[in-house]
Amino acid sequence: QVQLVESGGGLVQPGGSLRLSCAASGIIYASDAMAWYRQAPGKQRELVASITYRSTANYTDSVKGRFTISRDNAKNTLYLQMNSLKPEDTARYYCNLESPVVKRRYWGQGTQVTVSI
């Protein structure tokens, strides 16, 4: 069983920055990939960025060049550095872990990011 706890969300002005963190507890395997998703009101949850255990990262086009995903495997922690934030980045951000070994996906409770004047 894996538990994910996000932190770091908040209210920020356009152009500002935030750093989200996701602390994972439980058994993490070398094949486990982690990701950040977000969901805005009235919209479907979308993948923002993903990263393998070996730190190969992928991003959705709308955040490329502004967001950076990283992970510290020793601390079982996932990060999302968000720069040049825009109002359209406003959403609840969720941490995700996908484990091929136990064939399960885990989700955190989410952290709210609001970009507004």
C-alpha cells in the first residue's frame, strides 16, 4: 500500500512561482512511475508531467518550459516546480504513482493552486 500526500499549493499572482511536493510512504519499486495531474472545475483531470524512477520526464505541451518535475528517490518525494504561472494553471493538482509490480495506481488528496491577481 502506498500513500501520497501533496503540499505546496496556494494563491499566487500571474507570473509567479510555486513548488509542489508529494511525499510517498510505503513500498516504492524501481519500475514505479510518478506524475502530476490537475483538474480544473468543470474539466477532466489531465496529465501535467510524468517521471520515471530514473528521472526521464515528459510534459504536456501547455507547461513545457515553465514547469519542471523531479523526484528524490531516497526521500520518496516528487516535486513540481511551476514558474511563469498563468490563470489557466488554476486547478487542483494531484500526485499519482503507477506501480506495474502490484498493478495499481495511487492518488493523493490533491493541493489547490490558484493563479489570480
